[in-house]
Amino acid sequence: MDWSDMLTELLAIVAKKSIKFCEDDLCFSSVCKSWRSAAVQVATNFRYPNGLPSRLPSLLLAEKLEDNEFRQLYLLSNQSIHKIRLPEAYGKFCTSSCGWLLIVGDDTAIKLINPLSREIINLPRVDTFPEFSESSSKWDQGIRKVLFQSQSLVVVVLWGCFRKLGFCRIGDDKWTSIETSWGGSIYDVNFYDGRVYYFDRKLHIRSCDVYGEENKMVIVDVSRLPKEYYDADVIGAYVIGVNDDDERKRLLVVIREVVYGDIHDSKSRSETYKTNNFRVFEFDLEKMKWSKVNDFGNKTLFLGYSSSFWIEDASGVIKGNCIYYTDDVFCYKGSKKGGGRDMGIYHMCDGTVEPYFTGESLSKITPPIWLQSM
């Protein structure tokens, strides 16, 4: 039987079972005209007006000033550009978590939006943090990172120019600031094993539980990165939970090292900064021991101020034992065109760097950020 002669009803069933991601749609549509028609019908019936999700992470490119209606997604799976309708994000600061976008406008209003389904969740304004007006933070510095999982009613953020910790529950009319008592700012925060873990400027991992009933969260000091492992100034750092088959509970701390053309010239730093190395350390939560990490095996780490996460891609499209990173060295604020230059693939085996996106996509407000596959 010729595939193009398959009964329409049977073809519809096959298409519905086969097409879950945009990559499936492309393969299915390429068979013949009737299969392409069936694929279009499946996509129409899905709850994603902006198209199906990608099987692999994608890069939300910086906005184009002349286009206030659409944004571009760069799909790593096939190195193609996919346009999505996203007028809510125009002129606003964006960050992401688990495929969702958090957007902040110059009126300090905040929304969560699913960029594919276009579902929108309104959150409290950033100026409902009691200390926001005293922190000298601008609207585009209001939220620096967000943690959100669609099955959870809790949103956790790093907020303000001093990167403090805060949270709200869906439906709240204001944010709750989590007092850290020790002071100082936070590099990164992530969910892991039912808790929130963060890494701060004192090089400590600390933790708290935001799922309890009380609004006052207790901060637990987990451990400090030993000085014999790292005893230098830190420009940027990330904390990520590790999930392996051996069920050991571990955290990674990744330190990003940057070089500048002229470290004494602030204008030069803004235009010449470049990531040249990553240092990776592992903390075993059960043995309470630190170790250095030089190899990820087949896994790949995605890093950025928006989202940091692991994947293991059996297809070979994503390179294993590598770090895919976006530009989040915030001195790009002083650059003429903004951030988006310092992106690449860092190979753990030899420290070499190669590009994953060769176009130009720059912004002072929101340079390109990762969108995790849903």
C-alpha cells in the first residue's frame, strides 16, 4: 500500500499518536501531501497556538525593535528559527523557568506566560516587596531569576539589584521576602528534592523549604565551598541538583570565569568581557563532602541567569560532556548594544569553546535566554 493512500481516519489516528513535538511535525509532514494535511490538523487541535514544543531546549532570541508582535525561537534540534506571537514581552525584561516566561514591565507589573499555549498568570507587582523602593533597583533589575513549576502554586525569585530571595503563591497580592539574616547577595537559586537551594557571595550553599504553611522560612546553612577548592573572586556562579540512576542526592556548584580586554577600564570591560573557563564542584548531600568534577559523561549542562538544567540527548544533536551557556555577565548593561555576544558551548574535556548560534541577537534588557523543553 502506498503511504499516501492511507485512509483519512486511520492517518488521523497515526498522526495524533506520532506528533508530540515540533520535530515530529516536520518529519511527519515531509512524507507526502496527505500526511502534511493530517499534521496540520493535529497541530490545530493542540493547545499550543504558538506551535508544538521542541524536544530539546530552545533559545529565545532578543526582541527586534521593529517587531512588537513576534519573538524568535532558535531551535537547537534543527538549527532553525521559529516565530511565535508574544506581544506581552515587547519592551519588557524576561526570564524563564521550566519553559515558562516571567515578564516585568516598566510599570513593575509581573506576569508568567507559557510562550506556546499563551496561558497567562498574573503575579504581584515587584514593588510590593517592602524594601524594593529602598533598594535603588530599577524595574529591569526587579527580578533576576525565577523558579516555577506548573504543578506547584509557589513562585520563587531572586529580586533587586542585591539579589535577595523572595516568593509568592499564585493568587497572592504581594511578595514575601525571605530574610537570610547573614546579609549579602545570592548568585543563583534552584529547586532540588523538594527544597530551594541557593549559592551566595560568601560561597555558601544554603537551603529553605517554601512549601510549608508559614510565611517565615527558616534558612539552613548547608556547606561552604572549601577555600582549597576555590579562593578567588567570583563573577558568576550557579547551583544545580543532580539526578542520577544511583539516587545519590548531589548538588553542583559551577563557577564562571571571565576575562576582560582592560580590567581597569569600565567601558572596555562592558565591550570585551568573555567567558574563558568553568570550574565545577560537587557536594554530596548525604556524605556532606565536596569534590571536583571534570567529566559529565553523556550529560549536558545548560547554564544561564534564566534557566540552568541537565539533559541527556540520545540523538546526538546536543553535545555531551559540555556546558551550553548564555550571556549573563551583567556588565553588558554598559555595552553599546547590550548582551548576547558571550554565548557558546564549553567542552569539559579540553576547555575549548564553539558557538551554537552564529547570528547576532543583542539587548540591554533581555539578551537570549534558554527555554527548557516542556
